[in-house]
Amino acid sequence: NCGRSKKPLEMASPVHAVRRVAALAARSTSTPRWARGLATTARQRSLCGVPSVLVQRPQLSGRHASPLRSSRPLASAAAAAEDPPTKKEEAAPTPAIAPTSTLVWGDGTEGQLGHYPFERTGVLKAYTELSPRRLTVIDDDEEPVVFAKIACGTNHTLAIDTKGAVWSWGKSDYGKCGHGSSASNAGNSSAGGADQPYPKRVEALRGVAAESVACGEFHSAVVDTEGRLYTWGWGGSWLSGGGHLGHGDRRDAPYPTLVKLLDDGGYRVKSVSCGEAHTLVLTDDGEALSCGAGEHGRNGNGSSRDVLAPEPVPYLESDDVVQLEAGSAFSMALTAADELYVWGRNDQGQLGLGGGLAMDVYAMEDIPRKVDLRISSRPLVGEQQTSSSSSSEGVNADDAPPQTPPPPPAPQGSSDGDAEAPALAAAHIAAGHSHAAVVTRDGRLLFWGMKAYLDPFPVHFAEGHTPVKAFGGGNFTFVLASDGSLHSFGLGRTTALGHGDKRGLSHPKRLVGFEGHGTVLDVAAGFRHIAVVCGDAASSEEAPAGQDS
């Protein structure tokens, strides 16, 4: 464990303890809505010596019980609620970008694209869309549905419309689409059919205003506007591990179910990310929580035990986490200090910690480790092909990024000269199935994993475009540039790169076909499919209902 001692999970971090004042205040119906913003000043309050109080939380029954932390300075919350914040100086109004369309493409064999009807063809009886195609959805009132946010899993998709309603479609094994068990749906998941081949509203969440969604391989999650977390789908098993639904057991949940331990404990969830069999939860006060199967150390608690309810990642308790991303069996955390921590499975170099050719299927890290984001002196990915084997667009006909692999990288901290280079500051992170990508503050794109690179490696980006966000899929990566353009690279056989063919790309290539759809607002990458929400500038009065102006 690298000589680091594990903190007791019952011990509250003073900073996170004080910040929980806002979440507790928000749970009271008598508390004004503006009081929920107290979390933004929690750090200043902690510096002023606001005391923290340890309070016993409700515990799960059984030998796998795992209590959560809670520190509640209620007196401070009451005092703070007496003086509402002063109104900020009014700035010039900025036109809102209202969602107008959703484009979905890639592998749609199991209905995950939502384009209906569709036909499976060929020997494999598959259905694919190799280029972006607009998704059209009509509700029960014969009105068009506009999606504002979207998430893609292995073979299912979730979306939130502009009114806050949740929709789902795709393969519904274990009820992961939220419409009940697969046996109660029209399709038979066990027979390989698509249980929900077109978008359908999740009735169990009617009345819940959704804020964000996430998809794993066999489970789903939604965060509402009040910071409450709902999960459903496969709960795991004794053989495969589980607990990723966070309900304190391994039982399946065919319908969305509130994670009560978080709600009762005063946690306000900011975002959620789902892996194959684990779930990462980020609270609004910057605390990282994890639950699910313990194999490969994916919970980051120094052990391989299953975690049946969300627990703080102990080695990140002193850090302010701003982004959490779950890969298939590994995890990534970006802190407010622009530092990246990783843990979990490392069989394909997806942790970016360096190493050698001796890495095998058992390679893993069970506690968070900081990634050394130093620029290598080796050629950029995409600049290594010869003119006879690849085009100027970086197309690789052999479908292997890149075509000519570089020499094996030296372990981090070696004396090859790279260790002297200054570390870069991470701005945005992405976790794919077995690879990762980082966009740095100075506009660089770093990539590793997929048995191609074992440590961060710079990727050549088209001149005139600056990456700002990255999104990881099965064996491909999408990058959003500062000018709003979308770029992709990876294995062409995923059918998700969006360039109309199945050729692999060694470095990002700009997608075409977005003309007339407006600005890219949200991107979601699944295992073999991709979804993009686009929008146009509009005044706040013209924005669809449910959208923040």
C-alpha cells in the first residue's frame, strides 16, 4: 500500500464535514432555496474555525455493513441561513444554448441507437450507422421530444429531456432500462433481442426532475436536481461481486430506486459514473465515494472486498475532487489542484503509471495513485506513420493506433530525461473501457492504455483546433475542440468513429455532418455507440421548459 496508512471511514474530514451543512439545510422544507448554496462558501467557513461534529449514521445490517461519514454543524447552518447572500452585480445577458437535436450512431444491433424501426443484416445479423444520424422521438401527446443530456452504456442508452424526464432504450437485461425485468418487456433479453428498441419514458421516475444520467454495463443511475441518487439494474452476485447499486446488498433492482443511505446522511450528489460493476459518486462538496465489486481494487480502499453501499475513497479525503470517471474496471479522479489519481485494473496500461512488458491480467492498484503528467520526448501519436502506410488524415488501415508502436516506455521516475520535464495540469479526464485520455490546461491531449501506451503520451491534434474535453468509449475516443468541432480516433471496427467507414484512426480527425445541428452541448460514448446533443443560441425566454437560462 505504498506505506500509506488507511484512515478510518468513520472519521470525518473537517472540510467535507462543514460543507455538508448545505446538503442538510436543503433537506428541510422550511429552508429557503438560496440556503442550498452554502456549500460554495464552506471552505472559507472551515478556515474560520467552524467546528465539526461527528454524528452516528444509520448502518446497514449484516456483516458487510459499511457506515458512511457525516459531520453536521447544525448550529452553524442555522446561523448562516439568517443572512441571505447579497445579489451579484448584473452582467450582460448571454444567450442560452437551447438543445435542439440529438445524433446517435455506431452499433445499434440491440436497439441502443434508438432509431426505429431498423433491420439487422449480414451474416452476423447486425445493424450499424457509420455516420451521425438524427434521432427523432415523439411523446404520447404527439409532440417532439428534445433531449438535453445523454449517457451511453455497453448496449443501452439513457437521456434527459428538456423537461427533466428520463428516457431509456436498448438491451434491457436485468431491467437496466428501468421498465421492469426483461421478462415483462416486449423483447426477450435472454434470447438476444432488443427489449426496448426505441426511446421510452421511465415511468418510475415520473415526478423526478433529473439532472444527470450514467450507464454501466448492467446498471444505470440518475441524479436529480435535489442531489439525490437513483440506481437500478443488476446488483451483482457472490461469484462476480457486486454492490454497485449502493443499496446495501447485491439484489437486482428492475426499477429506479433511491439510494437512501446517501439521502439520509445529507449527501448531495453532483455527478455519478458507472463502470462494469462499480459506481463512483461525486458530492457537491468535492468528496469521492465508491461502491461495487472489489475485484481489481476498483473501489480504491486498499482491499478487494465488495462495497455494498457508497463509501468515501479514504486516500482522497483531503482532496477536493472535481471530476470522477469510471472505466470498465478502473477509476479516475481529477482534483481542484489539477492533479489526476487513478486506481483499479491495469492489465492494458489504462492507469498510465508506466511499467514494462511484464504486465499481465492481474496488474492492478487498489489505492489511488497520482499520475505523472510529463511530456515524453517520443514522437506524437499520429506523427509516426510513414507516407506509404497512412494518409495525412491519420487513417490506419490496419486498425491499430498507432500503426508503428514506439519503443517500450521507461518507468516513471527513470533518469531518461523525461522526469525533469515539468508536470502538466489536467483540465478534463476521460475513461474508456481500457484506456484513458486527459486534456491539459495548456490545450494538449494525452492518451494511454489499450496495450498501446503504458504512460501518458501526447496525441497530435489538428492545427488550429484546441482540445477542451475528451470522452472515452470501448476502443475509441472523442474530443471536443474549443471551436465546437468534434474529433474522433481509435479502432474502426467499433463502428463508432462517425466518418462513414470502418477504418481506424491513429489521431483525432474532425467529424463532418454536423452542419445545421448547431453547437455540441453533450457527448456520450458507449462501448460501440456514440450520442451527441446539439443546440442553437436562443434567449432564455425561448429556451425549452426545464432548461436553466
